[in-house]
Amino acid sequence: MVKKVAGVLGATGSVGQRFILLLADHPDFELKVLGASSRSAGKKYIDAVNWKQTDLLPKFAESIVVSECTPEAFKECDVVFSGLDADYAGPIEKAFKDSGLAVISNAKNYRREEDVPLVVPISNPEHLEMIGTKVSKAKAEGKEKPGFIVCISNCSTAGLVAPLKPLVEKFGPISLLTTTTLQAISGAGFSPGVPGIDILDNIIPYIGGEEDKMEWETKKILGSLNADKSKVNLLSDDEIKVSAQCNRVAVSDGHTECISLKFKNQPPPSVEEVKQCLRDYVCDATKLGCHSAPKQTIHVLEQNDRPQPRLDRNRDNGYGVSVGRIREDPVLDFKMVVLSHNTIIGAAGAGILIAEILLAKNII
Amino acid sequence: MVKKVAGVLGATGSVGQRFILLLADHPDFELKVLGASSRSAGKKYIDAVNWKQTDLLPKFAESIVVSECTPEAFKECDVVFSGLDADYAGPIEKAFKDSGLAVISNAKNYRREEDVPLVVPISNPEHLEMIGTKVSKAKAEGKEKPGFIVCISNCSTAGLVAPLKPLVEKFGPISLLTTTTLQAISGAGFSPGVPGIDILDNIIPYIGGEEDKMEWETKKILGSLNADKSKVNLLSDDEIKVSAQCNRVAVSDGHTECISLKFKNQPPPSVEEVKQCLRDYVCDATKLGCHSAPKQTIHVLEQNDRPQPRLDRNRDNGYGVSVGRIREDPVLDFKMVVLSHNTIIGAAGAGILIAEILLAKNII
Amino acid sequence: MVKKVAGVLGATGSVGQRFILLLADHPDFELKVLGASSRSAGKKYIDAVNWKQTDLLPKFAESIVVSECTPEAFKECDVVFSGLDADYAGPIEKAFKDSGLAVISNAKNYRREEDVPLVVPISNPEHLEMIGTKVSKAKAEGKEKPGFIVCISNCSTAGLVAPLKPLVEKFGPISLLTTTTLQAISGAGFSPGVPGIDILDNIIPYIGGEEDKMEWETKKILGSLNADKSKVNLLSDDEIKVSAQCNRVAVSDGHTECISLKFKNQPPPSVEEVKQCLRDYVCDATKLGCHSAPKQTIHVLEQNDRPQPRLDRNRDNGYGVSVGRIREDPVLDFKMVVLSHNTIIGAAGAGILIAEILLAKNII
Amino acid sequence: MVKKVAGVLGATGSVGQRFILLLADHPDFELKVLGASSRSAGKKYIDAVNWKQTDLLPKFAESIVVSECTPEAFKECDVVFSGLDADYAGPIEKAFKDSGLAVISNAKNYRREEDVPLVVPISNPEHLEMIGTKVSKAKAEGKEKPGFIVCISNCSTAGLVAPLKPLVEKFGPISLLTTTTLQAISGAGFSPGVPGIDILDNIIPYIGGEEDKMEWETKKILGSLNADKSKVNLLSDDEIKVSAQCNRVAVSDGHTECISLKFKNQPPPSVEEVKQCLRDYVCDATKLGCHSAPKQTIHVLEQNDRPQPRLDRNRDNGYGVSVGRIREDPVLDFKMVVLSHNTIIGAAGAGILIAEILLAKNII
């Protein structure tokens, strides 16, 4: 198969670097275009980047000459992954979309647009049908393939919704949901991200905008498509109440979340039924045979001191989510601990898996 | 004033070392007896202890010869602070009590006895009246002063109940209460406590027995004395539901808790009323002029990224509790972040302050 | 005694904040003027600063209105402590000096000027005679008191020279000296300082310019005044060879240094003689009765796993230096581990102690 | 090729677990026997072990029934990897050797026996000829293959000697050598290893016995075989002086060492010649095509802030060693920073690579 041509926007940043790592030796995509700020444009990537990943910079990327972030520079790309900062992503991603490009973005700018899918690929890939419908329609009408933006969810939202999706499918709506997060510092990027002196021997019980993102995004991701698949019906506050408390902790990678939830339908299932439901869940990407899809979508851990970020974050290369300590909750129905890899399933990796799903469905 | 004579059980352990530090230069108590295991007994304290505190071993304690943990060895003590491990505390503390000694214990063994006060000194010092009544009665009857045990609460319980007490006093009962803790490693002691390799770049989402302790102890501490002040009426599950999720994090000292609560009386007070109530609270120990009592019992912090353990744990020498991010909660009524110093107000320091209250009330 | 009036330049920065803490309730100095950038000038200090210290912002400083960093604004000051970044310190400190102000600076800009004393106050206070001589002369000539700059050494230099000074005094010159440092992150400031993701579970084996500073500054600090006390004679490479390797580690405060040294005079003293020499050393500031002077200048620790930053950095409030593991070295004569508090004796605290010495000697 | 049968002694411990991970899917060895203490013997491995690795327990090992550590239980093994604690290794390893088994041990017990090779496989594999000679001789004489022990070096010694070997080969003997180490906590095992409270925000400037091991082992590893290849001639103190200062730091994996060295032959080579020599070095294991051998034995890093443990420890899967900051030293000839993976090339991984070399040379 001829590989699809891929580009990365914001290639020198934290998320951009992750995209590059994940696209090295990818069977479906060939990364050809790297875009960054004018300061970097024109330089070889290796000279433009302050590489900060624990894996080495892949050879193939070293000598790619960095482009400006213009649609023209990316015109050969079948898919463009955007790791742009929110400060820059707005107009650039819009220009790319308007030029007919397929953009998968980690930025928050368009997440709340009603015709933009907000996708955790192991949870709500069906929201991508919003794009599929448009593309099919254009094809049917003999028009050019339309550009589009798909948004990756906030990193901590991904871990939160991962176990919810199978539970809702099997046991019906969740009416109350609380999460307290213990979030890794890698998600804050490195320019400068979280200062060392702020996080050593410390907790920062606040991440700007994060709680609101989690509470809102959950309602979109768990929402259903409308009849003509043109937009998502957000869950209302009457349908689900969500409360998040977010903390930054001294962990490099891996967001831990202590969640509690109550089902609308009472009495709720048993603890064992909840566990079985999560164990049995196979996400669509896995069914579609996507390259990066986890073998096991949700790992239900039985040891009482798991999941732990250092020991469990890399399950299924960071595409699998671990859930442990599933037990009854005296206040709501159940409580549990969820661990997800914030830069894989919570950011760049989600983008790659979304692209694989789009490819499997002939949307790109 | 002649100082009261004090002793410390379990003097070489983590809690015992803290007791010694807190009793150095204390205006009310003179520490004269240090008890430890047979392995240490007979040695000078400096030769028996592996001192691990950030403050140096006080000079006065260096040459005290360690005793066996027998009532005989402590007979001159007006008050005995117990930092014994739960494995040993049971029979030793009982023997001390039966010999007429006043024991203030950090061990969990007797916390659930109905005639043993379980006390967070800034929150429910009125439970000490159970002891006061017995002592007065003995005096009135011309009998010897009876021995007794007062239990210090679990460290994470102390932080949880600190803001609850003033709220309940002013706004009535709390019906639902959740807490997710991020607990320091100092609470686990150091023989060996939490291994470094387990906590570096990691979270351990489990502390054996801790969640049950928090859920149960809260119901005792918030309970009221019965008519003759002989025991505490525990709150029932119908009165308050409590749910705790406990995590160990890479913080040396200071437990952070993300709590949510719902009042029985609806509509609830406003956020501003909650804050004002906490700001206005003056604990009895402060009113009594106790030496270690916090100037400000509850610090209400307005910066959105506070409290933080490294920056706020030492407020009022660790006897004050910090509460921040007080805001409405979409699921319950309010959520907030509480920080308390686990080895001061959550352990040894609580013992000292309890003793100061007992002294102020002429119970010891 | 009427307190001397003090000012702080760079008051909102990391070093400036430390100066403010150390000047709170100081018996000799009253801090009246706080200078910062135009962005902060005109604001109350509490509104201008992002306070990051583990001690709370002292009340007295909260409402001081921040000034521009001009000599005019500081004209009433008997002494000005500069915590300015090297990027700004050059012209500002010069202007202050030229206006007749007494500046004690933590910046590196003037350290290598031959008529500027570079001082570790527990080690080479005699270099302050360069200033004393000028001031006496001006007085004798009926002239105005001249302005001057005294430079505080680099933080890691302070720890290195602390044990050397007594050794050189007693046993003669050191010919070879190596140090490998493990430096705390607080020294890097917080705008942004060392990023958390860079230092968690990591070592950074490089601190820009640090090794050169240590190697050069040691030769000035160990040098002697020339005959008319107008400048310092640097030690030459023939007199002492110094080699430093600097690392940043995940420690908040306290620089650890593994040093080795060889005396010029052979055979060298015994290990016990070295220890006794260090134990016996009493720095001039202590003899002069300076407020902040350490009771024990050098703490010789005998436990083989000490000094440790968390346990020993606060000895003598950070003004004392700890030396442990003094033993013979198979390559040079001796090796040992030195711990010094980088923000106290290595930065702001050194400035305060220098001022106290200047005051004791009637230079300010 | 039929795989050789392998066993692991001390299989439940830290080093044992690493051996199991490294033997999973190994092309040359099939791990069949796991030995541990009587407490574990008879249980399935998954029930006996407290698995603490960041990689999951390999499926194949889960159901292996743990054996006692007797030669009988391991009799089918072509090679036995020992991760036993030094407290137990002595008699067990001797019994295995005496029974004709081939033991590759991480324990320190036999490292100083003159007929036992002490091997860093990327540095002195030629010392294995001591075994090869015996085995050939036995074969030639028609005798049974003799049992033997090969000792893996101390973890910090491995990093130290890695760059020395090529330098000595090219530029002649090193006369003076100093190293200051910053060692990871994984090397201390986890029963309990380094307590978290001891290492958080801290340095421990002491590791029992480590400095002596480094100083002594270097002299054996850099020594040459005697004429009949029956033992190693240690370097004398006159030939090389070695001085080590060892520190424990808050790093999970990867030992950093700041080393300085002086060549016997003066003038020494240039910095560039030193770098080129290290870059050009290809270890024998790589030439032999051993499975785990590093592609690049020594990585010479040019960025001035490298190597860093988090970013560089996994080069060549932990079998490659990184060297950075090679520069002239004012005291000796050169200084540099070396990073090696303490549990791979410094422990279990070294054992595996030694076995691969032995296999390539038909010794097992």
C-alpha cells in the first residue's frame, strides 16, 4: 500500500515531537512536512528542535527542512497533525481546513464547535461519522474532498471517559460523575512547563482551565450524533453532572484519576458486572485492525495498589487504559482509579489512532 | 509553674522522634522518660536512635537512658505520649492505663472503643470531657486519679474534619462527604516506610486500611457526647455518608485532600458564607491560650493554586490547616482543597496539643 | 541603636525575596525600599510579587510601594542589597555606587573587578578591608563616604571555600583541588528556573558558566590583599589548580560537593588534624558577634552518610557549613563531602552577613 | 538452533526479575528454571513474586513453579544466572560450580577470587578466556565440562571502566583516576532499598562498600591475564591510583559519573583524539554478533548538557554507554561525564551479554 503523506504543525513543541516519534516507521503514514514558527522555518529539523523525548530523534526527521505553517507548504499532505499551541492554532488550523486539508488537532480552539468531532479514539470514534458523511456527500456530488478538523480531547478527559463508554453502553446513562486527578507534568509542555522548584516535594492543586474542560468535554464525548450526523448533541446538566478537581503531581508521564460515578438506572450493576463489562470492551479501532489500537482497551487490575503510573502507563504502548480498585462507593455507586498515558492516548497518540481510524474508513 | 513530667513510648520511631522535638523547650512539659524496645533499653537515646528529623536531636534528649515500656518506668509521668506501632501498642497502652497513667496515643488500637475519646484537638476537644468527667468523679469520691487513653486521629482524618467542624456548627449537618487524598510519605514512618523506587515518578493509589479509617473516624469525631458524657454517639450512615480515596505521593510532609460535601439543610450557604465561617473559626485550644494552638485555626487561601504542601504545610507551625479553592460543586454542594501537616496536627503535634488542653482543663 | 536603612534591588525575584525574608525583624537593618522593574514599580509589593518562599511574605513588606531601581529612590539607604539578574545589574549597580551608595550584590557582573571584594563572609571577610580603607581615607580627608560594591560569591563557590580557608591558614597552601557538585534547583531562580520535566528522575550534568566561576572565584577568595589593601592578588595557576564538575539534581535547597585536595606542604596533616582544624575554626563574623553569624562555622559530621541536604542544610539557619566523610584520598591527599545552603550562605544570606560585618567595622 | 537452557537464582528479587525480562523471547536461551528461597519454592512464579518492573511480567514465566536453589533443580541448565543476595550467594554458587554448572553471578562474593573472571562484557571479555582455557582442556582430556563462576562487576564499576578500556588500548595506561558517582536507586533493590523519605529532595553521600568496590574492581578489570590464562594480574597502586566518591540520588535508573583521569604517557592525546577513540571503539560482543550487544558501544555526546539519565540511559537498550562533556581538566588530563544503565550493563544485562559471549565462543 502506498503510504499516506503526513505533516506535523508545531513540530518543535512537546506534542509535535511526540507526533514525530509515533510516525517513525509507521506502516500507514509517511511524515514529510514539519511546520513550525518563522524562527525555525528554513532550518533542518535537528537544528531547529530542542529534542526532549526519552526516545532519540528518529533519523528520518533530522534533515527535514522545517516549513512555515501555511497550507501551501502542506498541500501534498493527506493528513496534518497539529501540535500547535492554542495561541497560534486558531487561524492556522482554519486556513488549513479551508484549503481542503484534513487536520487532527491537539489544540483546544475548535473543540467546542458543534460540527467538529471531539474524539477519544478508543471511546467515541463514531463521532468521526460527522466527517465521513461530509466526505461521502462531496464524493457523491463530484466535489473536491472537503477540509476538516478533528479535535483530540484534553488529556485528562481521555482517561476519564475511557471506562465510561463501555459502562454507558451496557448499563445506561451515568447521572453523577466526579474525578480528582493527579496529573503528570509532561502534559504541561516544556517552554517552560511546570518549574522544578514548584513540583519537587509538592502538589499544585490547580491547572488553569482544566476542570472546566473535563466537565464540558465529557458531555460532548458521551453525547450522541444527531439524526443527519452533522453534529453532536451535548448531554445536558440534567442528564449528567460532572465535577472535576485537578492536581499537578511529580510524575513525568501518566495521569491518575480517582473517579466516582452513579448510574441513572437503579439498582446499579454489581462490582463484578462493572469489571466484566470493562474487561470485555473492545474498541472499534481494535476491531478495525488499526496499527496502534490497543490489544486490550481497558486493563482491569485486581492488585489493590494498582494502577501506578510508573508501572502501568505503557500498557499497549500507552494506548490502553488501566482501571483498578473498582469498588462500591458509599456516596455514589462506584469508585475506581483510572490511569492513562497523557501524551499517548491523551494527546499525540490519540491523533495517530484517529488518523488510522479515518484511513480504515476511507475518510482520508 | 512546675512543669508536668512527660514520657514518650516508642521513642526511637518516627512519631516518637517528633514527640521529642515538640517537647524540647516546652513551657508546660518536661520530658523525662523515653521508652522503646528491649533492643534499645539501657542505651543512651543518642546511641539507640537513628535520628531522621530535619531538626537536630535536642541536646537534652541525647543522654536520657532508654527505658523498657513498663508502667513502672513511667510512674512519675503526668502524661505519656505513645508513638508505638499498632503491633505493640495494644497491651502496653492498656497496662499503662490500668496503672493509672494518662496516655495520649497515636496508635489506632483503641480509637474505636466507645469510652475512648478520638480527638483532633482543633476540632472536637469537647470529647475530652469524657475523661474530665471521670477524673472529677474520682476526685469527688476521694479516689486516685484514674488512668485513661486518648487517641489521636488518623493523620488524613485530621485534615478532613478540620474544616467540617465549623461548617457543621454553623450550617448544620453534612449529609454527603467525599475526599480524595494525596498523602505525604513521612506518615508511613521509616522502617522502611515507602520505598524510594516505589514513589519516585509515581503515585501509589492505595494505603492499607486508610480509607476505612477516614470513613469511620469522621463519624466518631463529628458525633456528639451522650447525656452523661461517658461515650460518643457515632453518626449513622443515614446521617452522613463518607467516601475516601487515598493516594500516596512524592511529598515529604503535608497531606492534600480534595473534598466535596453536601449539607443536609438546603439550600446550602453561599461560597462566601462558607469561607467566612472558616475564617472566623477559633478553636478552643486557642481560646484556652494553649502554647501550641494555632493563631489562625483555618487559613482560607484565595490564590487559586493554593494550598501547596511545600509552601503552606508549616502555617502556625503545622497546627493550622489551610483550605483553598472553595467553590461550588456540580455534584454535591461545595468542593475545596485542604492541606494539613500530617506529622503535626495529624499525629505527634495533635498529641501535644491534646495534652495542653487536658492541662488547661486541669485533667492532668 | 537606630537601625540602618536598607533597600533591596530586584525585590520581586528569587534572591530579592530571600533578602526580604532575612531582613524581617532584623535587629540592625530596617528594610524600607524595594526596587524592581518598571512593570512592578508603583504597585504595592504584595501585588507585584509572585511570592514563592516556604516562609510567608512578611507583613511589613506587603504594603511597601515598589520603586524604580534608581539611586534617587534609594538615597536614604545605608545599604542596598542587590538581587538583580546579571542582565540588568551592570549599569544599575554602577550608578548606585557612583551615587555614593553601598551595594552588596549577588550578581556576577563585578566579581572580577580587581578593586571589588568578592566575599564569602565566613571565609574571607578580610577582603572587606579594601572598602574599609577607602571609607577611612575619605573620612580622614573630610570627603563624602564613597559608594562601593561588594560581591557575594557564586553559590557553589561558597561551599567549596568554606573548609579551605581554615585548612590553608593552618596547614599552608592547597596546590590541587577538585570538586564535583550536586546542586539544588532553587539556585536557578524561578522564571522559570529548571523545568520540572528536566529534573524529575534525572540529573543535568551542566550548569552554564558555573565551573569557570568556581575555578576562578576560588583563586580570588583564597588570594591575599596587596600591601595598601587596594586590591586582591589572585592565586596563580601555579599556586593552585582547581577543577570543578557541576551537576543539577532534584534537591530544593542545599548544594552538596564532593571535593578532593592536595596540600603544597608534604607530608600532609592527618585526617584527625584536618577534622580538628575545621571544628576549631571560628569565623570573624562570629567573633564580632554578628547577628546572623553561625555558632559553629563548620560542622564536622562523623556519621558516614552525612551531610545530607534535607537533614543538614539548615544548621545555624543556613549560615553554617557541614563537612562529612573526611578521609584520605588515593589520588590527592584528602576527600570530603561539603554541604552548604545555596540561598543562605551561598547567596542572600551571605549578603546580610556581609552587611553585618561592615556595620560591626563601622564601614556602613 | 536449539536454545540453551537457562535458570535464574534469586528469581523473585530485583536482579532476578530483570534477568527474567531480558530472557523473554531471547533467541539463544530458554529460561526454564527459577530458584528462590524456601518461602517461594513450590509456588507458581506469579504467586511468589512481587513484580516491580515497568515492563509486565512475561507470560511464559507466570506459571513456572519456583524451585529451591539446589544444583539438582538446575541440572538441565546450560547456564545459570544468579541474582542472589550476597548473604546467600556464597555457598549456593559454590555448590552449583562444584556440580559442573555454569554460573554467571551478580553477587559480590567471588569477584576477588583470582581464578574467577570479573567481567564488564563490553570492556574485558578477554578475561573469559580463563574459563575457555579450562573448558578446552577438559574437553581435550575427555573430562566433563567443569563448572565455573563468572562475576558481573559492581554496577558503578561498569560505567567507569567502559570508556577506559578503549583509551588504555590506544593511549596506554591511566595512572590517576577519580570518579564521583550519582547513582540511581534501582540498584539498591527493593526490600526495601532506599526509603522514599531518605531520597526525596535529598542526596545520600554514601553507599556502603561501593567506593572500595569501584577502586578495587577497576584494577582487576583493567588488569591482564597471566601467561597461561589462569588468572588476572591486578594492576598495582603504582600502576593506577583510583579514587571514588559515591552518592545516591533521586533517579530511578542510570548511574551518572563525573570522572577525571591522567595518562601515564605524557603529553596526553588531544580532546578530539580521545573522543575519536571512544567513537571508534567496537566491543568484541558486537563483533561476535551477540544478540544484546550494543550497535554503538560508546556514545560520545556533543551537547553540553548530556548525558542525562532520563534521556540517555536506554541507548542500545541499556547496553551502550554514553560519554559527554569530554574536556581538559586543570588537575588531571581530562574530565568527562559517563552514564550507564545500572541494571542493564551494570547488572542483569551484563550477565546476559556475558552468556552470549560464552555461547559465541563455544564455552557454554
